[in-house]
Amino acid sequence: MAPLMFKDAFWGSDFTCHAGYDTMIQRLRDGRHMCKDVEELLKMRALAEEKYGKELVMIARKAGGHTEISTLRASFEQLRTQIENIGTFHIQLSDTMKEEVKKIETFRERQKEQRKKFESIMDKVHKKKVSFFKKTMESKKNYDQRCKEADEAEQGAEKPGAVSKSTEKVRHRAKQCRQTANEAEKLYVNNVLQLEEIRRDWEETHKSTCEVFQQLEGDRISMLRCALWDHCNHFSMQCVKDDELYEEVRKSLEQCDITTDNNCFIEMKSTGTKPPEPVGFESFYQRDTSGDTNGQALFAGGVEDMMRRSYSCSDALHRSSLNIDVDHFQASQSALAPAGDSSLDSSDDGYKPLPGPQPPAPPASFTAGEDFYVVLFQYGAQEDDELSVNRGDVVQVLERGEDGWWIVELNGLSGLVPGNYLGKI
């Protein structure tokens, strides 16, 4: 695109009009205001960056993580370090922007001095031109008036029939008017010539001023463009730097290993390699020492099985140690009341307590000589291999487990039930 020139585009419509010059001056003042706006933007951004950087540094220094161990702690420490570094870089970026603000302020003041210098010259030329223009217009007006008077006097002297004496006076007056008109003409011509010299001087000064103003405007645009460009570059570099620092954190996280951290914790805080021995049940009321006792409840299934299947209740233990009389159940069959709950709830710690004393269960028929037991307490199955029984049911014991769980059969179904829930018939 071909460049346009200020000196070819900002002339007034008449001799005393300075609209073009005023337009250029307004443009330079607007440019000065734009410089102040850029300065203000950079100042506010610098303050924001400084505040942000200081907050990042404070966050990094106040962050905890001291309770962590091994590789995850190392990664966290790396993150803290890089956040502090990023905060430091943002503070440095704030200082850089403050320096840019100072440069723009210096440039703006220098342009103001140059503009004021040419403004002063142009103001003097304008005043001189306008003043001489007015003087020339007054001389022109006087010249026109004197010429008009001389013409009238000469026309009066040429009229016939006048007395000779008065004719001489009229002619003498006409001659004087003509001389005055000629003097006014000379003055008018001199003023026009001087005004032309002033006009040429003003025109040259105006052209020079236009060139200077155009150069100032070009310098201002170039400077602000470079300042904004550098501003964007600073933040682009900051983003790249931030990414590089975060990449260091990612590299550290790649070294973070779950197994390593868990092994480190175990090696540092291990309290033992074996679980405690299980606690066996020791009945207070020992009925016999034969192998069919159901009072010994040992848990060979491990801690989880012990938590699920252990139970203790002094009343229940006392009841389990008593022999059950068949005739007693037959006598009390009609006196039994309905049981309360149909199932037993587990306690909060996973153990299954025995229910409290309940009325005797009703009797059931069985074949003599077989290993039959009566159910003392109702039990609801909680696993697939367990069997639900109701109080008073008569079951056949198929196998007595050493962990206190017996395999019994009821109505053709078999499964595990707590041994101390049963009483020998």
C-alpha cells in the first residue's frame, strides 16, 4: 500500500483556516493518551503478576506433605519447588513490565517536547500570517475607498457649466484624491507582497511540521507495537517456562511407584510379621471330656473367619453346658410362646453373640441310637454353606468341626450351624 503524506492531506479551506493543523495536533494528543493507557495496562498487569508470584511462593512454602514418604513425597517436594520457581519467574516478569512502563513514559515525554517545540513555531507563524492578512485586508479596503473618492472627484470636475474658480477647486480636489488613491494602492500592493512572503514561510513551516508530526506518529505506533509484541512474547516465554517446570514434576511423578512406597512404609513402620494366636473357648461348665462336646470353638479359618463366626455369651454358655431332658420338652410343648426375632443380628465388631435365655423349645421325634441334638437358639444362615435352624428343631450331627461349627442335617438339608447353639438329647 502506497503511503499517504500528512503534508498533502491537512490544508485549510481558506487562508486563515488551520483545521488541518488542528487535526494533526489532536491526533498527536490522542496518541499521547494512548501511551498513557498502555502504561496503565502494563502497570496493572505488573502488579497482578507480582501479587500472583508472591502468592505462589507463599503457597509453595506453606504447603505440607511432611507426613508422606518415599517417591510420592519426592514428587510432592518437586511440585512445591517448581511452584515456588514459577512464582519467582512471575515476580521477575513483573519487574520486566515495570521497566517497559518506564521506557514508554520516557518516550512519551520526549515526543511531547518535540511536539511542543513545533507547536510553538507554528503558533508564531499562524499569528503573523493572520495579523498581516488582516492588515492587508484593511489596506485593500482603504485602497478601494480612496479609488472610489478619486473617481467621484474626477467626475465632478468634468461636469460643464461650473464657474472657473470653483472648477479649479474641484480639479485640485480630484487631483489630491487621485494621489491619495495611488498611495493607498502602493500600500496595498506592498502589504500583499509581504503577505505572500509570510504565506510562503508559513507553507514551508507547515510542510516541515507535517513531516515531523508524521514521523512522531510513526515512531509512536512502532514503539507501542513493539512494546505490546514484547509483552506477548514475555508471557509466551513464561508459559513455555511454566510447562518446562511442570514437566520436571511429571518426570518425578513417573518415578512414583506404589509398590516402592508401600514397601518403604512396611520397612519403616512394620509391627510384626505374624498375627496373634487364636483364643480358644474354655467352658466353665465342663460336662465331659469326650470328643462329642460342642463347647470348644476354635477358629482355624483365620482372622476373617474368626470375626464372622466367633460368639460368646455367658448365659448361652451356661445353657449349652446343661443336658436337655426330652420329657421336659414334651411337658412344656403347649406353654411355648412365639419367638421374637427370626434372625440374629451381628454386632458392630463382626462377632455373633448368643441370644439371652429363652423359653424351652418344643420336642421333636427321633430314632434312638442316632447322634441327635436339639436346637437351643434360632440361627439364620449367613453363608452358602450354613443351615438355618429354629429353636426346638432336632438335627442330626454329621460332623463336629474343631472350629466350633458343626455339620448337621435337618429335613434332608445339611449345613453348618454353631455347635454351642445345640444341646445333646
